[in-house]
Amino acid sequence: MPLALRYPPDQRFESYVAAPAGALARLRALAERPGADWLFLAGAGRTGKTHLALALCAAAEQAGRRAALLPLAAAAGRLREALDALDGNDVVALDGVERIAGDRDEEIALFDFHNRARSLGLGVLYTAQAAPDELALALPDLRSRLQQCARIALSPLDDAGRAEVLRDRAQRRGLVLEDAAIDWLLTRTDRDLGALVGLLDKLDRASLAAQRRGTVPFLRKVIETGT
């Protein structure tokens, strides 16, 4: 069902690294201003689509508006009911449109929601791993509706971007992580951003327990011993 919750503090617009020019301003407008352009975020996995969807909802609630995030994969088989439950919100983020592509019943449910949301004046953000014209949608009318949304294309981060994310997340946790340690992590571990952030959480717990700074020797010990 739709997620109405206190959104994770790491998932905010200001903590998103290397956003396309103008993207954050358009997302803020959607979060805060009735009648703002609907948006379609397209990007491969681990490009921060869910991060921005969560940030949108947090910003909307901070502006005094009601917001909800619906991961479409979590609503498989009951999408119409989940979408009906979104009525009453001002801003809605629908995360992972590719998950329903090819399922005609689910696509019809999303098409009906799209039209209803327009008539009610909701603000809507869609996310997917590809642009509307590249998704394997069975319903041409749904594709047409999604193509009418203003589009933002997200790209994977390079190593400099990954380092910036790690540095920002470490600072937010109060973890002292030396630049040499960040460079070491990027050259010795999985560069998938989700895996890196998960590893950072583990290092944070280990650092607190040992009262140690995030140096290369300490990181090596934590990773090699698993503690």
C-alpha cells in the first residue's frame, strides 16, 4: 500500500549528488506548488530515482501538503486498490513504472489513475528505468499520457560522484572518514552505490563500537573480518 511515513533523513534534495541542471528546482516546484508540471524520472538502476521520490514527498510534507510514495512492485496484483488509496493526497510519487509494463490490467489501472489525478489536481511524479517510449507498455494510451510529463534523465555517478555521496553520508552520521579511506573503498570494494552506502552503515556501527576514525587500516580490518 502507499507509503505515508517519515521519510529517511538521507533522502533529501540537498543530499542528491550531480542532479541534471534544473532538475531539483522542477522537483521542488512539484512538491510545493499546486499546478506544477508532472514529472517522469528515467534512469538505470542505482541512479537515485527512489531517493528523489522520497525527497519529493518529504519536501511536500514540509510545505504542508499531503504526500505518498507507492512502489509499483509492492502493489503487484492489487494496483487498482493501491492507486485508489492515494486519493486525498496532494502529491504522489509512483516508483518503478517498468514493473507493470506489459500487464494490461495493471496498465489500465494506472491509466485510470492518471486521468483521475489530473481531474483532481494532484501532483504526480513517475519513475522508471527507461523513458515512456522505451518501456514495453501494452496500452498506447498510457504511453501517450506518460509522454506528456516533463522528463528528467538521470545518469550513473562516476567515482567522483560516488566519493561525494560517501563523504556526505559519513558527515551526516558523524563518521570521520578520511579521503584516503574513501579512495580505498572505491578501488577495493563493490562500486555499486547501494552496496557502498550499506557498507558505510556497517563501518559507522564498527567505528562507534571501537571509537576509531575511518582510516584505511580500520576499514580493511572491518571488511576482512566482517566485524
